Amino acid sequence: MTWHASVLTLFPEMFPGPLGQSLAGKALRDGRWAIDSFDIRSFATDRHRTVDDTPFGGGAGMVMRPDVVDAAIAAALAAGPDRPAVYLTPRGRPLDQAMVRDFVAGPGLILLCGRYEGVDQRVIEARGLREVSIGDYVLSGGEPAAMVLLDACVRLLPGVMGAAASGEEESFSPKGRECLLEYPHYTRPAEWQGRAVPPVLLSGHHAEVARWRQAEAERITCERRPDLWARHIETAGRDRAPAA
Ligand code: ADE
């Protein structure tokens, strides 16, 4: 079965957008995944096609109506059942690679993109929506967040990445360097604008290269992401500064 993404949005013309290009675009044309978008407004029932209303209790902004959102989710489920429904929101669980792997292992996703102040809490509960955030900042809508999540998923689908192994060594992969960020990369020319490539990379000494890369990955992680570094120390059962 093809991995199937359904996007529920007030701006269906935004999709596939950038996901129609490059790696994800080729995979889409090759039939490794499929995407459809549902215009939430087409599930409104009044003649003004209303999708939102003022919040009970007062306050600024508008809230998306539960009945309209629920009808859109029902339509997506009819197009492909048994898929988890995700609501993109800054108050969701932070997206990480483990979550992405989990989504990729399933039949696909239904992605609800909010606008305005968000969606009525009751439809989140009634549909058991998984709330997911792509980071601690606020976008004007869930659409770019849905694209981010889909891009992260699609590249892990079988046959999408050129070299099957290319996903395994990178940051956050389970087989690679646990929770380490990636080491720096270099290619030709060996000297550019007076900057030389680290000599060890030209040495042809594979064990030395591996040691240098590990040390660099540790140094960068320790410097930039103390949270990941702490997890690395824990999982690697070590208690030390990065390798020199
Ligand atoms: N919608 C608005 N901001 C968002 C974020 N940071 N993550 C997911 N969905 C969002």
C-alpha cells in the first residue's frame, strides 16, 4: 500500500507545493507516496461557508468550528482509513526523528492545518488528534509545519533516498551516532580562499577519519545542544568532555 498523506487546510492549493520538487517530488511521481488535500471550507454548511467563530468566554481571534473540522476529517478517513490524524499546533508535542520513524511505519497521515487561534478543543478530543509542534515559534498557520513533517517522513520511505544507507549515519538516526549532531563535511577543492580541508580527511586512514568525525560530532553537540549532549552521555554510559 502506498503511504498516503491527506492534508486538511483552508489553502489546498498550497499542496504539494515544495513537496512536488526534488526528492519528495520524484518519490511522488514514482508512486512511493500519495498526497491529497481537502478544502476545509467545502465542509461548511451555511451559505456563507463559515469555518470559524468567536471564542466562547471572549478574547481575540477566531476558533475553527468543531463540526466543520470533524466533517473534513471524516472525508479524509473515507479516502484512507486507519491513519493517525495529526493537528499541527505550537502547543503540540515537539516533532523528533523517533516520531517521524513511527509515522513512516504506518499507512500514512491525516494532517489538520489550523489557522486563526486554533480549532475547538472538542474535535481534538473526539477524534483523538495527535498534537504536534515543529518548534517553539508561532507560524501563521499549520501548512508549513505539515510540509516539514511530510518532508521528514517521505525521505525515510523505502526506495526514496538514493543510497539506502544515507539516512543512517546522520544526526538523530538510531544506528548512527545516537543523539549526536553531524560532523562537518568537506569536498574539493582541498584549499579554498586560504582555507584547507582538515589534513586527516586527506590521509586515507579510515580509522583516523572515523575518530576525527566522532570527536567533531561530540564537540559540536556539546557546544550547541547541551540537551542532546546530556542524552548522549547517558546512552553512551560516559561522563566526560568531548574527545579532543
Ligand atoms: N502552527 C503554528 N505554529 C506552529 C508550530 N510551531 N508547529 C506546528 N504547527 C504550528
